[in-house]
Amino acid sequence: MKGLYTVLLLIVSNVFMTFAWYGHLKLQEMKITTNWPLWMIIILSWSIALFEYSFQVPANRVGFHGNGGPFSLMQLKVIQEVITLIIFIIFTTIVFKGETLQWNHFVAFFFLVVAVYFAFLK
């Protein structure tokens, strides 16, 4: 159950992270933040990122085998990276309509899945 809880927390964390890192680009495209100085964009992004950390830190704490969880640090990181990519692909295709997935993106995703396999290999 701790493994599932960890993955769910990582998913929520990565949704916030993706909005913090890339949402301001959509706001700029929509002409909402076009004239904002960079420091205001940074404050906005960090405000969103606070929620990311509020889920990321507990996910790592619950999931880490040193705290009774099922994952090593390496496994946690690989899981997080794959979740990040999945959330980013969903976000990009929904929010940024002009962005398209190319064959090389699928190849890169395949290799990340292979990385997960190797990270969990005993």
C-alpha cells in the first residue's frame, strides 16, 4: 500500500511541478503575464511549487525503504522521472496545442521505461 500511496503522491506533486515550471509560458501565450517582470513570474512559479514540495517530500519519505517503504532512492528517482514525463506529455498535448509528439519522443519514452525495468532489476 505504501508503494501505491507513494506513486499517487508523486503524480500530484508532478502536476503542480509541471504547472510551476511551464504554466507561466501558457499564461504568457494568453497575454496574461506578458508584461510581468521576471521576478513576479518566479514568485508565481515558486508559489505553485510549494504545493509540489508538499506532496513530493511525503512521497519520498513514505516510499523510501529506510522509512519502511518499498523503494530505494534510485527507484524513487526513476519512478519520479517517468511520472514527470507522463504528466508533461499530457499537459503539453492539452495545454499547448501546437506541440506534437514525434517518433523520437516515443523512443526516448521507451528508453525511460527500460530504465525503470533496470532500476527494479535485482
